[in-house]
Amino acid sequence: MKLGAVIITMGNRPAELRDLLDSVAKQLGPEIEVAVVGNGSPLPPLPEGLRTVELPENLGIPGGRNVGIELFGPAGREVDVVLFLDDDGLLPSEDTGELVRAAFAADPKLGIISFRIADPETGTTQRRHVPRLRASDPMRDSRVTTFLGGASAVRTRVIEEVGPLPEAFFYAHEETDLAWRALDAGWQIEYRSDLVLHHPATSPARHAVYHRLVARNRVWLARRNLPWLLVPIYLGVWFALTLVRRPSRQALRAWLGGFREGWSSPCGERRPMRWRTVWRLTRLGRPPII
């Protein structure tokens, strides 16, 4: 089973990128092909033998990763599984690649694996990095309904079947969009605590556009993927949760602007999931109204 790794970078973390590449190169088993995308920036000096491209503009996280996938041929067909790894992450174990191969080989319907993200200093995993509602125990493996974009492995047949990440999202919720389409097509998604990516503990709100894009993309996600009956319920729940969390006035203003933008701007092709998939998500512990 051939593995490929897609890493996008803005060129501002060359030391961390080199450490990540070293950790990928040390993986046991067949060599993992690596594609590095300079997302609107030139690439720093890199080892020989990598597939690289420098984009003239920043296409965002999903756009950059889609370009990286295509470096392995259309829909990544030259590899069986593509790993998405954040450029400031690190694979601490040398058997991660072999564990990924074994997992996909054992279950032909397994489409996506979400890794456990752990802080390299403390070893802790933030609740937001456990892709389920019951996130208190990050060491518990489970079937899930979404995945962590910067610490994951995706079977390329999934991308070929349901399409790439939604490029227009730029940042936030693009993984859930792909996950819902994959689940609707019959694929499974697993969270695996033994597959670890070391990554410094951070807040997603560090990004200046966080609140606006989170709100806009939440609306787009619902408009693109949910039966119309569930769209107002799903968005109503998230609207209420946002108010309960009492964001700052500036953050709330940005969030409301993004919410309006999500309704007024094109969201791309609408492919609502089947009600059978709604029930499947519910049985997995996350009905698509939460």
C-alpha cells in the first residue's frame, strides 16, 4: 500500500518543516512519497526527491491540500492513501506509516483516519482535537463523523469518488464537508489514539479571519450537505451555542458578518445527504444538528 504525505506551508516555519520531513523519512516500511506546497510563498531549502510546487497566491488550507493531492496524479491515484500533516507537526513514532497501512488493509470500507494530536511538551490532547462530542478521553478509539485536517490519512479512492476538499472554504470546516460526503458514500471514519502527531497546543482564534470564516463556512456546510429540513435546526443550534459562549463584541460582529455572508454568497454544489446517512451520524453519536 503506497502512502503519500501532503504538507502545505507558508514558508514561515522552516525549522519545524524540516523536523517534520525528517520524521516522515524515518518511518518504517516502504518510503512515503512527500508533496510540499508553498501556499502563496517560496519554499525553503528542502531535501532532494520531494514533489514540490510554489503557488503564486495563498489558496487556503483546502486549496493548498488539493494542489498537493494532484502532485500524486489526478485525485492522488499514484498513491493509495494520502496523509495530511501540518507543517509544524511531527511524527514521534517511527511505526505510524505501518500502522496506517495495516488499518486500511484490514478494513476496505475505512476511508479516513484521524490522528491524535498531542502537545510535545505536556503530552496533552486538547478537547477540540478529539473529533466527537464525548471528548474527555482522548485515548479512546472510536468511529467518528469528522476528522482533523492536519493530522489525518485519507484513502485516495474517497477523494476520487466524492471529490476534493471544498477550496472556497479557505479555512475551517472543510474536513467535515469531505467527511459527510464520504459517510454518505458508505465510507467509515476512525479516530485512532495510537497514531500521534506532536503539535504545539494553540488556539484556532489566533487566525485573524477565524470568527468570520467559521460562521460563513458553517452556513455553507449546512447548505451544501444537509436536507433542507435540518438546515435551520443545525444553524440555529450553532447560533445559540455561539451566544452562550459569550464572544467579545469584536468577535461576535465578525461572526455575524460571516453568518450573513454564508447565506448571501454561493456555497458551491449542493449534494444533500440521504436520511439514511442522517441516521448513521446519529448512531455514531453526532446527529447533524449539533
